[in-house]
Amino acid sequence: MLRYTLMRLGIFVGCLVVVWALVYSGLVPRGLGDSNGLWIVLLALLISAPISFVVLRGERDRASERIVRRVERAKANLEANRTQEDAADDTARAQGQTTGQTPGQAQAS
């Protein structure tokens, strides 16, 4: 995920440099008043977004696969913990029934 983010940032910075050069060379109009910096950043964002979408497709797919694997592993761990807790609870209830105690009494002893 960090690799994808850095690649996306690199594309944005490259677009920012190109847009800045185009604006200051006069090929692209400047912003109004003091908004020139904001104009350059917005143009760079507008240009870099579709470039990143196309160029980084493979990296984005790999990052999403890693995230899916992490989520699946976390779900499996939660299910394993839940199963262990259920088994322990069932064992405690079974022991309480053989001694004639209720589950609350078994815990108090």
C-alpha cells in the first residue's frame, strides 16, 4: 500500500512540475489574482488522477489483494477465537451440570 501511495505521489509531483512550467511559460492561463498556486495544484490533481488510474492499475490490484488477504486472515482468527470460547463455555456448563451446580455457582466456587 505504501508503494502505491508513493507512486501516486510521484505522478502528482511530476504533473505539478509540468503544469507549473506550462503556467509560467504562458501556455496555460494563470489563475486570478493570488489564486495562481491553487490553480496549479488543482490542474495537477485533475491531470494526475486519470494518469494514476490507468498507469497504476496493476499496483492497485496487488494492494487490494493484500488487503483482502489481511481481512480474511483477521476474520479467520476471530472465528477461531469465537470457537475456542464456545468450546470452553460448553465445557464449563457440562461440568456444572454433572456436579449439580448452575453456571453462576460454578464460577463462584
